Amino acid sequence: MRDFIVPPEGLIAPPEVPQPNIFPIEWRCETPKLAEIYERAKLEGFNPATINWNELSPEAWSDDEKVAIMYWWALLSNFDSSGPPVFARAMIRAFETHEEDPVRKCFFSITRDETNHEETCQRVIQRLVPAGPQGFTPKSELQTIALNHIGWLYHNGGRYWSGFNRAVNKYPLAILFTSFMMGEVASSTLFHGMSRATTHPVFREIFSRIGRDEARHLQICINLLEKQWPGLTDADRSFVTKQLRAGFVFLSMVLWEPPNQFWDLPPNFLHNHRELLRVAREAGLGVLTFDQQADNWKLAIARVRKLVERWGIEFPAIPELDIEGVDVGDISAEDIIPVF
Ligand SMILES: [Fe+2]
Ligand SMILES: [Fe+2]
């Protein structure tokens, strides 16, 4: 015998949840391919704590070499450490706009992976320079310059974060995805190249593991765009063109050399930066040369270009690499969304 009470005029309907809101909860799946990638992410991800850190022996290098190698990891952390908060915010956005469940889950998996990449930067830095990246006392000209540069890099990272924060809610998710795509393509090629160039087994393992994650992030971006691109307006498309240029401007700092846009750097930065990277390269880190990096970028850009042109999106001009395309004007901090 059940004892419910139903008023004669019927049940009172619950109020509608004002949107955007993460409620009501539902688990729609429109893109099974994304659900599949999410399952793969659970298995393929790695635990930075299980890398054989003892093998990365600080005695193998001079103090200057250790700081030069650490400098590159601090440079990488300028990008990889913005990954977790950027994707976490994108994930919240995906919940609030009621994206299908696999989209939300994939964003979570990228947040997870990027936290692993960030932890890897942290572990390498603190193994080589225990008070790094900024808490150590420099004991040579190279170390003083490296410390100064890390401050400048983080200053620019901070400008990126403020811009991203103001921008994130202004753009449809499809635009955010395209912006991320430039980062994912570029980073998967970067880590692949570095895993071949490094002479150290621990760095090789790290680069190939991170590279595999980045390749998966790229697949996520491509699948999302496949799904979203028919809904893009002409304005969205030209905005994406600008974002591709923004990706080049922002990511060139770690992938090649920064162009004369966005980056706020003191005189001689670039000269000394090259010198620091040369020391790190000669110590076996695996940093590619200027020309190898340019080729790497060209390859990555050709891949992105092919992808976006399929969706009727024009490509921006990248005169720095002799790539022709649309002139998108100046790029400021507010324009830059891409991360690794
Ligand atoms: Fe990534
Ligand atoms: Fe990453």
C-alpha cells in the first residue's frame, strides 16, 4: 500500500533553473567518439611521480648547465602551468552551457593531463635547482640572467592570464576549441622533436609521454570542431583566423622565437635567451636549433591550415615563416587564448 498525497489540482511544477547554470544535471552523449577518447585518456595518462627521477642525476651537469636546463623548463611552465586553470575554466563553462557529457569529460581529462605536465615541470626544476624557478641565489652571470628572464616570462604569462580571464566568457566554445588547437598541434610536434633530440633517457621519456597526451588533446579538439563548425558564423570564422595568428605569436616564445607582437621584453632578452638555450642544448636537453624549430613550426602550421581550411576558415599571414594569408592586424593580450 503506498501513501502518497497528490493535491486535486495536480503536483506543483518545480521552478525552472535560470541559465547559464550547471543544473539541471543530464548525461547526453551526441559524439561517441569523444566518449571513446575520454576512456582512452583514463588509461594513457601518466603519473609523473613514477618517472625514474633518480636517473636524472644533478651531478651530471655543472651549476650553470643545470640552471640553463631549468630555464627551459621554467619557460615551458609559462605555458603548461596555465593549462590546468585555463582548461578548468573551460570545463566549468562547458557545464554551464550544457555541452554534452563527453565534451565536459574530455575537458576534465585535459585539465588532469595538464596538471601532470605542470607537475613534471615542477619536478624537473626542483630536482636540478631545488629552490627554482625563482627562489635560488644566482652565483654566476648566466644564473643572474636566467633568474631575471624567468621574471620577465612570468610577467608576460600574467598578462596572458588577465587577458584570458576577461575573454573566456565572451566567446562561443567552438572558438575556444580552435584557439586551443594551435597549441595542441604545436606542442605535439614540439615534444615529438625533442624526444628525438635529447640525449637523456629521463627527458626522452617525459617528452614522449607528454607528446602522447598532446596528440590526444588534438584529437579532442578536432572532434569538437567537426561537431561545431557547421554552426560557425562568418564573424566567428574571421575571429578564428585571428586566433590562429594569436597562437603563433604566443607559442613562438617556446616553439621558436617571439615575434614583435604581444611580448613585453627588455632589450637584449632575445640575445641572452639564445645563449641560455645554447647551453641547455649542448648539455643534452633536446632543445631544437633555430632552423629546426622553424621547420617544426612550419610543419605544425601546415597541419592546422589543412584542418581549418576544410571548415572554410581562412589562414592568417605568418610572414615570419614566409606563410601567406590574411592580415589580421595587431595582436594584444586580450586576443590570446591558446595554451598547450
Ligand atoms: Fe595540451
Ligand atoms: Fe600540456
